Amino acid sequence: MNKIIKNIDKILILIDKKNRFSLVLINLFFVLNAIFQFLFIFSFYLLIQSFSDPDAIMDNNLIKYLNKFLNLENGKINLSNYFVTIFFVIVILSNLVFILANFLKFNFSFNLLTKLRSRLYNFYLTQNFVNFIKKNNAEYTNVILSDCERFSMQIIGNCLNILLAFISLIFVLIPISIINFKITLLSFISLTILFYISSAYLKPTLKKFGFEIKEFSKNRFEILNESLRNFNEIKLENLENFFKNKYYNKENQINQIGKKLSIINHSSKPIIEIILITGFFFIYKFLFQSSSSINQYIDIIAVAIVTLYKLMPSANSIYQSINEINYHKVVIKNLLKNLKKNEIKTVSNNKDIPKKIQQIKLNNISFNYGDKKSFLINKINFVLEKNTITGIHGVSGSGKTTILNIITGLLKHKSGSILINKKETNIFNNSKWFKKISYVSQNVNIFNDTIHKNISYNLGANKTKSNTKKTISILNSLNLKEFLKRNKKLDELGKTISGGQLQRIAIGRALFKNSEIIIFDEPTRNLDNINEIKLLNIIKRLKKNKIIIFISHNKKNSTICDKIVKI
């Protein structure tokens, strides 16, 4: 029982308060649906009895009251017509309520899926850089796309299926239990025991399948990312078959698990039917073994058949849903782990960050990852100033990227201090500090949108008149005005955009953001000599009222730097 309560608590943590209220509403409709299932069987029983023994049914006080209230004649034909009408109305209403209950169930699951994915996506984007680099992109993608769907649609969806089926099952059994309570109770207990034994037997296997499918799905995302990201190398090195076989093997492993799960679930329906029909056979023998006539039990037989007809879908739904939950519940722990509350949050509105940045001083800065004793960078000292281009040089692996990540506030130094305008300041994971910085790398990301949105995305700007004018001015200053003549989205033109144009688009973003600090990380690596010279001239013009940091392996590019820092 404690284990069940713990699992419920874990699930509720992943559901926000608004959705928990929706759960209450759904449960009310589940009960309403169950009441109509009961009325369906009860009205069917009255309908059959109105044909088989109308005199007996007319002696019922409730029927007498309804007959008098509705001013009905005491005739067999009128009574039968009356119950046919009642049965028809209840059939229509019960199906409408059933449709509405299922709509609310699916609506809840899909809304939960959207909110959970958005919540995780926001969590990943707002976590600090140190925690972000602990996982690869495939793992993030797998959790958002796969784990969230398995939780919302399979775990929560099947929990609701069990609830709907169980409540319906209880109400469906009420009419037959009135006729013979002992047999109904015995049948219910027997069915419950069979479900429990079957679930306990299959649970370890389904749990194993759940772990395997999670790992295989993550591997599949990794293979897709690797192959699509390195398309050029795959073509040039003739690696198509290698990746094709690698992907096929992983897809086949997922396929095999899917087959086994489908067999387990779909075999439940015939098994449950056999059990229920067998039970009905023994009940039939028990009721009629001492009677030479079946006519006196015709109404009971009819109710038993209809009850059986209603029981089979509910029993099958419960059985399949339990199996699905055991298969998918491995994701609950992983989602809770990804949404842990002790995550370091981004600092916002930090008053220590000055409005204008004149100088950044790194004083005895040292850094290492984790618990490593040796420092990747050790007691680094230098000053960055406005109106100055500072070049940072060093061999590969010397810590240039780490220095940049400390300056930008993505990493926190282990010792030393950072002074902004000669005042020690905490810039780590600081949203106000991030707004001061633009980063231009050798690999520029282009979004599947217009040139205006690609330039202004930093501020999430809409295409207003003022922003459009600003974008046009920037594009003209960077000699990118040809893009204004194209109505296509940039991603559609990706193959025709040169390396020099990509770099200028990245610079355009920095100009639109009006960043005080611009970092260039190997911006000329993929450029030819002509575009390299053009880009260096643009960078030289940018340094007025800005702090420029320039990293390049090419020593010729150092000529644009006012000073060089060697790491």
C-alpha cells in the first residue's frame, strides 16, 4: 500500500494544480458514465420483463407510480412501448456520456503532454551551463519527445482507463448482484485474483522491456543526430551502409519489444472472454440444474448476457492498462530527476551589473571541472576595456573556450575574482549580464524564418515598423541588402548562403541587440581570403563604445587587435 501511495505522490508532482482539478471533473463524468451503464442494464431488464411477465412488473410500486404519473394505460402493448422508449433514450444518453468522458480523458492527457513538454523545455533552457553539458542532445530530445509522451499518454492515460473501466465494472455488476449477490461476489473476487496473478507474473518482464525501450530510443536519437549532422562526412567517407545498419539494428530492437508487448496485450481479450463465458456457463448450470423450464429465468439470462457484454471491454481495458503502466513507469523516475527542485536558477535583476560597462578585469582566475585537483586554467590575469579589441591566443586545449565561458557567466570560477568597472561582481548565470553580451562563433545557426526574424531573434522582436527599419539599416551596413529582395525563409536558402554572409548575419544580431560586449570565436576559420578581409574590417569598425574579444588561430588576424592575451 505504501508503495502505491508513493507512486501516486510521484505522479501528482508531475501534474500541476490546474490539471489536478481537471482530474476531479473527469472522475465525476466517469461516475456519471457508470450510472448510465447501470441504467442501461436495468432498463434492459425491465424491457425484457415487460414482454415475458408484464403482470409481475406492474405490481412494482415504482412502476405503479410512474404509470399513474404519466397516465399510462395498463396494457401489455403500452407497457412494452413505454420501456422500449426508456431503453432507447438511455442507450443514446449513455453513449453520449461515454463519448464525453473519453473526450475529457484524452483532452486531459494531451494537455498534460503539452504542458509537461513545455515545462521540461523551459527547464532545460533556463538551467545553468554546467548542468546542461552533463547530458548530450539525444538525451534531452528523448526525454522531451518520448518520455513525456509515455508518461502523459501511456501512464496517465492508462490510469484513467483503469479508473473508467473499474467504476463502470462496479456499476454494471449491481443489477446482477441484486439477482444473486453470492455468485456475483465470487465471480468478482475470482476475476480480481486472476488479474493480480497475471499482473505479478508479467510485471518483471514488462519492467525490463520498459528500461530497454528507453535506452534503445535514446540510442536511436543519437544515431539520427550523428548521421544528419555529419551528412558531408558520411557521403565523402562512404559511411552510408555503416549508419544504415546501425540505425536498422536499433530500430529492429525497438520493433521486437513492440511485437512482444502487442502479443501480451492483444492476447488478453480472448483469454478474458473464455474466462467470463466459462463463468457464465457454470452460473447457468447452477441456476437451471433443478428446473425443467428456462422460461421463468429468461429475464435473468438476458441481464446476465448484457452484463457479460459490458464486462468484457472493461475487464480487458483494466488488464491491458495495468500491463502498459508496468511497461512505461520507468519514465516517472527519469522525469522527476529532470525536474529536480534543487537546480540552480538564473539570477535576474542583479543590481551589481552597471548600466554601462567600461572595463572587465579577471583577477587570479582559476578553474577546474568537478573535483579534479589540477586546474584547467590557473591564476589568469588580464583586463578588457571599451573601445578595444583584445585578442586571446593559446594552443588547442589551453583553456580559451573556458575563459570565454567564465567571462560570459556560463561557468563560475573556482578562485579569484571578476571586477566590472573596478567593482567585484557576480556574473555567473546572471540574466542581466547575458543581455550585455553577443557571441559570434565559426558555426552560425540559421533559423527557418525571414531575414528580419533571424537578425532580431535575440529580443523576440516582432516585425514592427521600427524594428524593420533597424534591421534594414543593419543589413545595408553589413552589405546584406540582397536578402531584402528575397521573400523566402533563410533555411530554404541555407545551401546558397556563403560563410561570409553567415558571419555577417551573426554580427547583425549583435548590432540589433546593441551588445556592449561582442565575442568572436574563430569567426574567419571557414572563410576565404577575400571574405576574411571584409569581416576583419567590419570588426575593426565595431569597436567604438564596445568591448571586443577576438579569438583566432591565425596570427595574421592579430593585426586588428589592440592587445593580445596569451593563455
